[in-house]
Amino acid sequence: MLNRPKFCLMTLAATSALAMADQVDSPPLELVQAGVFFVGGHGAPGGTEAGNASLSEKPAVQVTGQSMVHYYVPSEKRDVSIVLYPGLGLTSYIFLATPDGREGWATLFARDGFTTYVYDVPNTGISGFDIAPFNRARLGELAVAEQPNLAIWNHRQIWTRWGFGPEAGTPYEHTRFPVENIDQFLAAMNPRVGGGSGRGRRRAADPNAPDPVLGNFIELLERAGPAVIVLHSWAGRTGLQAAAQRPDLVRGVVVVEPVGCPSNPADPFFETGVPFLAVYGDFIEERGQAGRLGACRSTAENLSKRGVPAGMLVLPEIGIAGNTHLMMQDDNNDDIAGRIVTWITDHVDSSSAD
């Protein structure tokens, strides 16, 4: 937990410009503390600003490799915290709000008494990235082909990939994502350093630099844990690796349509004894995600054979249709959050949590 003086009690009304009419009757969210801090990062020469080489004789210094973390500490808190980790090319926004102005999972979990942290990976627009190679390329000091690639999701591709609809601009009849407000979601997209595979974002401009993604996440868990970690999509790889390396910091793992569910019984994650829940939405076949779903079923089965609490929450199988890859922003995100809270309450041991 954060070791900081408590603020005076803050009462935050659950309202927004887009959803005030719907949420005006929601009870206040009472917090003793909320804010932002950073984990990781190191000082590096920022390089002369392009076009301003004569303004200073000393090179600028920039902090790079850092991760931004939002946090919410409720007035009545449980003994275990929750850490939310967004998927590839996405940011804390997906947990902080919804395109149509409803509450995000961060404050919904805080309402249930969890101190909640939202992690942003390094080398993205929101956490920051090294500007030096881009300015050096502009000044002619570095070949353009040698500067890192900047990437952002193709807004047409995500419709089919994430289950909004069968083609861009055409939603599924029962989709739960607020597609009428998709412009708000697209406005929240941040550029990242790296290509579409995910490997690129793990590297800073220097290809020999250490990968800060796992190190930053473990540093966050050292401050926030022991915690239940909620891993979305590509975050499954790093989060499960962190759980395997530091099971003392992880009380439970919730994966939301992840990459990286282990199926090999020799995988070190199976030795942790950490409870596991996989959550899946709809349109899995249409999105080509059957392989991921099968891998998570295998993970749950392997853990269950070892006596570890493990389960699958496949929403269509319990009669909940229309959820997308971004179920934390879907119109029933509060219901899904509640089901996760119930699972944590029933299966996660918080007796040794700080």
C-alpha cells in the first residue's frame, strides 16, 4: 500500500457530462486518497530539440521507461487490493471511464472496498517515451529508418477484432459496446513505440535497453500488493510472468480474454497456487479467439487438478450475450465487475494481505 498521509475524506459524485442523467441517483464514492504516481523510469539525454539546436549548450534530460499509475483508496477498504492492467495499445482509460460516460472498473471496484491501481505500460503516449531518436532523425544525426516505429490501432480493424461488429461501422445487433460514442474511445487511443506484434512496445529506443514493462509492473506490485491482478488481452503475458516470479505479491489472477494462458503443466505459473479466473465475452469464433479461450480452459483445468481455485466465466454460457473484448466499457460493465468481486470474495485468501 502507499505509505502516505491520508487526505481528508473526499466525496465524489458518480456523474459525468455524458451520463449525468443516468447516474445522478448513484451514491457518492467516498475516498481517503486518490491520485497518480509513477514507477520505473530513468534519466536519459533527451537530445537537442529539433529546430532549436542553438538555444542551449547542454543536452536536455528526459525521464524514460516510466509507467503512470492511477490509484483510488476507499474509506472502507478490504485487506487485498486490485491492480488493473490494460492490453496492447490501450491505456488506463479503458478502466477509468466508458465512452458514454458511465463509471469504469477502477471506481466500481473502489466502491466495493478495494484499493484500486491502474497501470499504464511504458513507451506509450500516456506514460511517455524517449523523444531523442525522433529529434536526432529530424536533425540528420540518425537515419530515419533507424528510429523506432510509432503505432496505433487501426480504427477499422478493431470493429471485427474486438467484437463491435462484422465490419467497420456495422455493429452486431446485440453488441454491448457503446458504438454510438465510439469517437470518445478513439480519442483516447495513444501512440506507442513499437509495432503491432506487441514485442516492439517492450523496447525503448535503444534495442539493448532492458525491458521495463515487467520490472515496472513488479515494482507496482511491491507498492500495491498483495493484490488481485486483472490482466486484459496482451497484458496476460507480463502479468502471469509477474505472478510466477513473485507469487508473494499476487493473491489472485483474473484474465480478461488474454494472451498467454499456459497449457504446459511444467509452466512455472502452475507452481504458484494463485487462484485463477478467465473471463470471456461473445463473438469468440467470429473474432478468431477460440484458441485463446481453449488455452485458458486448459489453464483452469490444470490448476483445478492441483486443488487451486480456478474457473471460467464465459458470459454467453451463462446467458449474457453481446459482450466485446472491451467488456470493461460495455453497457453491463458493472454486472461483470460485480461477478469478479463475488469470485474474489469466494476464492481469494486475503488473510496475509497488507
